[in-house]
Amino acid sequence: MTIKVGKNEAGQRLDLFLLSRLPKVISRSFLQKLIRDGQIKVNDRLEKPSYKVKANDVITLPDRPMPHQIEISPEPIELNVLYEDSDIIVVNKPAGMIVHPIPSHTSGTLVNALLYHCKDLQGIGGELRPGIVHRLDKDTSGVMVVAKNDLAHRSLSQQFKNREVFKVYLTLVQGKPEKTEGEIQISVARHPTLRVKMTVASEGRIAVTFYKVLKSFDDLASLVAAYPKTGRTHQIRVHMKYIKHPILGDKLYGRADPVPVERQMLHAAILQFRHPRRNERMKFIAPLPEDFKDALRRLHEESSK
């Protein structure tokens, strides 16, 4: 098929122009992939997704491409499913599970498990895969929502981008914060030399976290509810370190813990968003895992001595 650019449409990015002209089930990432793969041409020429269209440009698109299977193997890994329908699946991710395969860790991930579990995936961006719209660190447990089709992926991505998603994390931090509640607003960026870390940096992206101390165990540690307004990498972990109360068990940002724990005590407890098709507000709660509850018990015992 071909599309001709009108006079009033000139100046738009090629990917955004096509996004406005094509059915809403087609995602921007899918269009960008088609453009980079040479399946979309402008006046019979290859262009980048950022190309600014001109009046009377003729854009040629392929016949409807079918989703193709990506090189990630489905694996029969047990999932704690909180909710599922034809558009989304909500899971309680355990600590220790990576969300998406990486070169050094290609199996045992949440995506491997979802590919096996979800028999009704419709494809995201032209690939037969689950749509990851947000992530939790490997050693962070808790609630996650995943899209099964482009419509759900676009809606959820937009909600996260517009900060319409409400998230509550529970965490155990070292010491007792001076203020029982407050706001942390400081920019974070990738560490200049240790690339696995994030750090506070004026040239970074602004990150905002609200917090409230729920319970303190003398001066040993505190149970804190964190409400991230933004979604930067390692945001809560970096912010807690910034106010001098790093998360227990955080091997990257923490220090010696008052009680030994095996992983960072950070749990995504509540997630609220609008259903991508029905537009109704939905709320999901992931119960505290046993290792988190065990740390709470031991802190209570230590503070009672």
C-alpha cells in the first residue's frame, strides 16, 4: 500500500506520521523496525524513522507482516499469576528472577516463563513475545503487568510515560530516617566508570520518590513505603542511599546489615493502572515474600533485646 503526505502533515517524523495514519493496533516500535529493515520506503528510497516527511512524499508499505518468533525459548517455569485475560497478565515476580534474557543469562527469565504460559500472545511490535512495559531488578520481588498484544502494550506504555500508574514499594532500610515522611527529588545517571551502577548526577534525569516510614526497629532498620513518581533504573535504591539509609541486602549500594539477608529487601507491593481495553481502574497487591517477613521477625527480635 502507499500513503501520500498532505501539505498539512509535512514536518512530522516518518514513524510518528505513519503512527497517526495507520490502525491503532500498530505500535511505533514495530513501525521503526519495519523502516530500519527497509520494508518501508519514501519515494522508493530508504530513510530513517526520524526522517521529516515532506508534502507529496509517497510512502510505500509492505503487505501486512506477520509476527515472527524471537530466539527465546518457552520454559515451563512456575508463575504466581495474580490476574490474566486476553490483553494482559499480572504476576508476582519472585526475587532472583531476571525479567528479560541477556547474553549472560538466556534462560530462567520471566519472558521464558511467559512464552510458555501465555498461549494467546498476539505479538508485540511484529514479534511473538510478551510486552514488557516496566521492569523489576533481579533481586526485587513483586507485582508486574505484561501486555499480550500491541493495543495493551501501547496503552500501558503511555500510562507509565504519563505517570498515571500508581506504584507502592515496601522496603527495609538501614537506620531510622530523621523525617518520618518526605520527598526525594534528585537526578540520577549511569555511573561514569561502574556501568552496572546508577549515581546521583546533576546532568542525569530527574527522579522523584515519596516515602513514609511505617515502623522503626530502634535505630537498626526501618520499614518504609516508597512511592516512585518516576521510573528510573535503581531509583529507590539510589534515593535511599542518598538520604543515608540504604536498603538492607543491597550489595551494590548498601553496607553491613543489622541482620543478615540474602538479597535487597525491596518488594513491589501495589500496582494500579487502567485496563488497556476496558479503561477501568485496576489494583493489584503482591503479598510479602517469606524472606521479607523473616527479616521483619528478626529485626523485631533484635530490637526487643
